[in-house]
Amino acid sequence: MCRFRLCVLPLVALLMLGCYQPTRPASQSITIMTFNVENLFDAKDDPDKADYDYLPIELKQSEEHKAACAALRFESWRDRCLNIDWDEGVVAQKLAVIAATIRQVNDGRGPDVIALQEVENIAILERLRTEFLGESGYEPAVLIEGNDSRGIDVAFLSRLPLAAEPQLHDLIFDGEFADRVDDTRGILQADFGMPDGSILTGFAVHFPAPYHPTGMRVSAYDTLNRLQANLPDDRHVFAAGDFNTSSSEDAEENMLDRFARPTWTVSNDLCKGCRGTSYFPPDQSWSFLDMILWRPCCGADATWQIRADSVRIANQMRAQVRDDGTPQRFRFPEGPGVSDHWPVVIEVESK
């Protein structure tokens, strides 16, 4: 027998040989977080992606770059594209505040599993893991490059070992939305080994933004629910991320009752006294864009269950909160801010 991280055989072979053995932590509980880190980009130009904003100012002087900025829809977007100086110092600052936000949980160690959104690539996520969360004991990051034109992806950090190769599932849209696919992200599936030897399947999601038609988010929910329905009956499952379902859309279209609550336990239903994870100033409205959906296996005989009083918003760091009590997005060079989304945390525990 051999330890999972030391085996050199392909993962499928390990599973067939019985080599995979989950690491058993001291407690029989697991914390899960979802965190939209809002534009976690490196300071390098990716010629295949529209990462125009997130470059050092010296790389923004070419006529090609200026032309790309001029083609953007809004003046504020054009201004950011031309004038933001996203250098290595800013990247380090962004990584530091993200790490500090994560370390609010589990006495400074961070959650056991984190679903992340708006991450540019595996390299910047590995830098977060190794340089800023090195003492948290996370396994190598999980990220598969998707098709989003800006280059933002969904990802996982986890202390639980992988039990299968991760997969990125494309969202399935009707033909009328085909011209919008480049502004969407797939659903990342990762299967993790639980402390008792069972498998936990996680889906990291970042659904189409609210300015897209409601039908695109309906298609995203349908894709997610098909994926979970195809899993083995003995599988514990969660979906975590930015579902981009605003409070107004939910009220008008009954989105969660139609597409989430029939199958899943919804984190914001258990978050006592929580107004939301994001704030829209024009309407002065709060929304739970960020959610964790939990589906235990085996009905009443489920080994692992969500602890209702564990659901919370991780926003206790001063840099996360504006003076008016709303999320404070990352600002520079002045320093304050983390993200325009607050993370959600749940705990699941074994009976």
C-alpha cells in the first residue's frame, strides 16, 4: 500500500489497486468555503485572453493595447484598461489580503476545501497556496483552463486529497445564447477523499453574470443538476460558487425554489441574520450571489450532514468592509479592500 501523494502510477491505476487512502484529520468535520476573489490576475500578458486591465503600466503603451481599450463598451472600462498599473507589488498585495480572508476560518488554517472564482490561471493560484498559505497544508491547486474571454476560471484549494481526475464541464445553452458563451465559465468537478474513506464530489461554479438573460442561468442550474443526478447514490455532493442569482431575480423568477431547493440544502437559508454576500448600490439591494449547496447521500442514513448553526459569512477582517457596512472591493495603490463578494462558510460533520 502507498500514500496517495507519493504514488507515481496514474490515478486510475491507483484506484484499481486500492492504493488511494484518505488522510484522516483529528476531527470528523470538514469546513467548506466559497470565495469570489474578484480578478485574481498575475502581471503578465496572456495573448489569448482579454486581460487588458491587469498589466503593468509599461505594457499598456502600445498602439495595439490602446486600440483594444478604445473598443470597450463603457468609459470606466476604457479608463481601467489604459490607466491601472497592475504590477508585481499590487499582485502581492492582492494575494496577501485574499490569504488573510481565508485564514479567518479554522483558527488561522483556513477551510478544508475552498471553491474559488475569478482566478486567472493555475500559476497565480499556486503562488497563493505556496507563498501566502504555505502553513495551511493545502494540496496542489485544482484549476482547468476554460473558455472565458477574460481568462477568469473556477478552482479549488483543498486539504482533502483528490480521489479522481478533475473535470471541467461546459455549460449547455440553447442556441439563442451561443454568441454569449465566451463570457461564461464551465463547472469544475473535483472528487475528494473524506476522512472515513467515502468520496465527496464538489462542483465549483460561476454562473453567467446578471446582465445576461435569466435563461442562461436557468441553463446553468439545469447543467449542474444533471451532473449531480448522474453521480453514484453513495456520493456526498456540494456545489459552491457565484451563482449570480440576484435577490430581485429570485423574487421575480422563483429561481431557488425551482432549481435549488428541490435537490439541495441552500446555505443562505441557514445563515441567520445574514443580509447577503454582495451589494448593488444603484438599487441599494443585497443578494446571496455566493452560495454553497449541499446534498448528502443516502437520505436519512447520510453519514455526513451539514451543521445548521455553522453557516456564516466570513467578513470579520476590516479590509473587507466599507464604512457603510457593504463589501469593499480591492483598491490600489491606496491599499484597502479585498473583493466585492464576501465568502460563505459551512461545516459538515459525521454522525
